[in-house]
Amino acid sequence: MKHFISFFLLCLTLISPIANAEKTHYISDNLFTYLLKGPGSQYRIIGSINAGSPVTLLKKDNGYSRITDTKGRTGWVESKFISTNIALQERLPALEAELTTVKARLAEALTTNDDKNSDLNSALAQRNSQINKLETRNEQLQNELTIAQDEVRSLRAKIDTQKDDLLMKWFTYGGIVAGIGLLLGLILPHITPRRRKRTNGWA
């Protein structure tokens, strides 16, 4: 099984693009590894490399990678300890700075949001006050309209009554005038003297 894994890793090494050989790699975080003279544990240890240290990958051979560190040392380490991810110790300051920026933006956004909410609440209170005033005024107008309608109905009733009274007066006056005319028609012929008819002498 061990030979199969070694053969598999060797195949991966052979088919890996040569263009990636010079790409910066990193020693995995939370450990340190020994720098060996050759590609195997049987070779002499020539130093150690701390976790997160950037290294330059030169080649791979049988589960080991030949690298050069920032001190200029060249040696071999196990390939499983090589990573293409930026080391945490290098990412941490950037993450802390980004976190500080995000916190500042969040605080600013919350402050702005509070100000906007305060303005909105103030505007809403003002609108509610205006609405209440309009509703009160509308209620007053409705009451005034009801009173005016009652007065109009009352005046119309009085006008109708006056019309009826006026018609009755005219009928009464007309009856009186007709009665007087009738009486005069009956009385006047008896009061007025009748003219005597002339007697013709020649008759």
C-alpha cells in the first residue's frame, strides 16, 4: 500500500505543470517541519521551518518537495506540509484591519440608520398630527353641514307653509271679492232708479 501511495504521488509530480514550480507556497499553520538534505526521512536534518513561512517550491519527488525559504536555505520537506494558501500569520493583520473597517462601517450605518429612523419618526408624528387636525376639522364641517341641512329643511317647511297660507288668503280674498260683486249685482238694480219711457205724442 505504501508503495502504491508513493507511486501515485510520483505520478502526480510528473504530470504537474512545470509553470507552477516557482509559485510561492507556505508551510501549513499550527506546526513546524524539518528541512532535510534530501527527499526522504533518511537524509540529514539541516534546519526547521516555522508554520506559515513562505517558501518557493522547486520540485517534487516521492512525497517530498524541494524548497527554498526566506533565509536562502534549500532543502526538502514532506509535500503534505506544503500549502498554496496564504499563511494565517500573514492573513491575520489584513483580516483584523478588514474587521476594524467593517465594524466602523457597521457603526456608521447604525448611526445613519438611527438618524434616518429619528427623522422618519418625526415626520410620521408630524403627519399624524396633521391627519388628526384634518379629521377634527372634517368632523366640525360635518356637524356644521348637518346643522345647515336642518336649517334648510326648516326654512323650506316654513316657505311651504307660507305658500299655503298665501294661497288660502288669495282664495279668501277672491271669494270675498266675488261675493261682493254678486251682492252688488243683486242690489244695484234695486237702488238705481229706472228711467221712464218717453211717450210719443204722435202715438
